[in-house]
Amino acid sequence: MKSNRLSYPKNKINVLLLENIDTLAVSAFQKEGYNVESVSSALSEQELIKKIQDVSILGVRSKTSLTSNVIAANKKLLAVGAFCIGTNELDVQSAALGGIPVFNAPYSNTRSVVELIIGEIIMLSRKSFDRSRQLHKGMWNKSASGCHEVRGKKLGIIGYGNIGSQLSVLAENLGMDVYYYNTSDTLSMSNATACKSMKEVLKIADIVTIHVDGRDSNKNLIGKTEFNQMKDGVLFLNASRGFVVDINALASAITSGKVAGAAVDVYPTEPKKNGKGFTCPLQGLPNVILTPHVGAGTLEAQENIARYMSNKLIQFVNTGSTTLSVNMPEIQLSEVRGVHRLIHMHRNVPGVLATINNILAEHNINIEGQYLKTNDAIGYVITDVNKKYSEGVVTKLKEMEETIKLRILY
């Protein structure tokens, strides 16, 4: 029979946080009783394989690559938290097949990104960065040539998710007319106009800003053809993913005058660490604002992400909840009270639930509660049972051909 000992002694749960994740997360994990190590930079694959051997929870940001080799090197990893929006650097499929849910923070930094975009739209419209650089060199250039208000201008938003829709509202408050294209049907915020195609937005907009996700199909979404579809003298902004825009095509469009100004926060290739050595075809071009992937780079955003993500990961460890996981079936669960919770992750094939219940029935175990959710690849069965049962049940469940991982909470 099972004893009353803890199923997961908290002092044996090791947390590794990379890329200078906010100290709020460190405090939250330490308060829970976990052991926490924080590293200021990203790690290479080999460094991570060496470091991750006894890690239960891994926290990363946008510069860490979680590969199948890293996942295979660790048998204790319970969950991964991406303390950012994007997960394209993480092999979420391999993680799922290893029974490791991956969580991201799709809402916590939206305001910070939107404020950066709004500020850049105004600065590009007024050529403020060029004027500033000139003054730093001692040149006084008091001229209104090519400078405009944003009021009354048409803003085209490609990608109308959490960031695009919030940007839409603030832009309208500044007096802009908003047009957007989204691949899925999305309810317009305020007076924004939904367009039937990206081409339609590009032809209408005085200013184009990109806010799409990191799926492979978005690679080079904006290239030479798309820049040619835009108005002459358009302003262009990208704070989504670096590979979404053909950066050489953008440089050519700026040089030719097709694009009158641009603001770019993300790049096809980005350094792993701060320091010198970054090069880009956009450097030195007129009316171009380059920022080093700092869309979410505010204290408020990092604190919000740290608070949200640490709570998500702690919830999963404590209850098995997978709400808003990017790679596992989503189930919201309450705390474990007076029962043992059998958490069974398995390959999603027919008959698994029946097999689980037959094993429980063979051992005369009464089910107090049961939850099942599946996606294309993974099945997730949560079964709350009476505390009294033999170890043979656990062995049988682990030995099922479809089993990926079995956890027990009590």
C-alpha cells in the first residue's frame, strides 16, 4: 500500500532559469521550497545537456534552443516554461513525446510591445531618430520636410492576435484608421476594418506593422513582392519574428525609397549574448530604428511574465494542470485533496482509457474522479483514486505499451 509520504519532495525539485529571468520567478519557486539556479545568459546545446541532468523545471527566454538531444539527456524534467511569447526555438513535439509540457506567456508582455510600436510609429513619421543623430554630430536641421502627424493615417496590421488587436485600439485613440488581416476570423476591436487578404492591407496602408506567430509557414512572409504591393513612401515595422521578413528585400526597399522608414526589433540571426559583433543590412540606412529584440524589455513585462509563468509551472507540479500548454492537451485541475492522483501521459491511440480502467478494476480500485483530454499525438488521463492500492497498479500502468510518463500526486 502507498504510504503518506509526499509524492514529490519539494526540496528535490531543481529549477534552472536561463537568460536573466526576473527575480520574481526565483522568489516564487524558492517560496514553494524548490532549489533554484539562475543563469544570466543562454546556453549552447552541449552546455545545456551538461547542466540539465538533475533539473525538474527549466525556464528559458527567446535565445535558448531546446532540442531533442537536450530532452533526451534528461529523465527528470517535468516541465518547461518559455518566459516569452514565442516557442519556435523549442522542440515542443519532442517534449510532448517525452511527457514534458511546455508553457509560454502569450499575454503578459503585450502592452510593452504595443507601446514600443506606437512610439516608433510616431518617431518614424517625424524622422526623429535621424534628427537626433544629426544633432549629436552638431548638425542643426530644422525642417518639416517628409514629417507627418499620425492622425488620419491608415495603419495596416498583419496578424490580429493579442498584440495586434491591442495595438489597434491604441492606434485608433491616436486618430488612425486601422485595417488588418488575420488568417483566422477575428472580431474587430472598436472601428478596425477586417480585410480579406494581406495584399488588400498592404495596398491600403500608410504604415504596415507585422504581428504574426512563429510558425514555419510565416517564413519570408514579407519579401520583394509584398514590398512592391505597398504604397510608395510606406513606413514598415516588424516586432514579431526575425524570419518573417526578408531583411535584404527590406533594405533594398528602403534604399530605393519605396519604404520611407522602418523599425525592426527582431532579426533572422540574433546573438546569444550581449556585446559587440552584430551586423545587419539595415545598419546606417536613413530613418531606420533598430532595437535589439526588446519589445518585451520593460520591468513591468518581465515581472508579469515571471509571476504568470512561475504560477503555471507550480500549478502543473502540484496539480497536473496543463491549461495553456502549447504542446499538451489542456486540463484545468484542482488541488489534490484526500486522494491519490494518477497522471498518465500516453500516445493518443484508441482504447487507452479502457485499458487504464480495466487495470484499476482488476485491482478493485474505486475511481473518485477522472478527466481525459487528447490532441493529435498525446492523450492525458487524470484519475483520482482512493489512497489504498497496491504498487502493482503503478507497475501495470507504466508497462502499458502506450505509456509515455506516469506521475502520482498525493
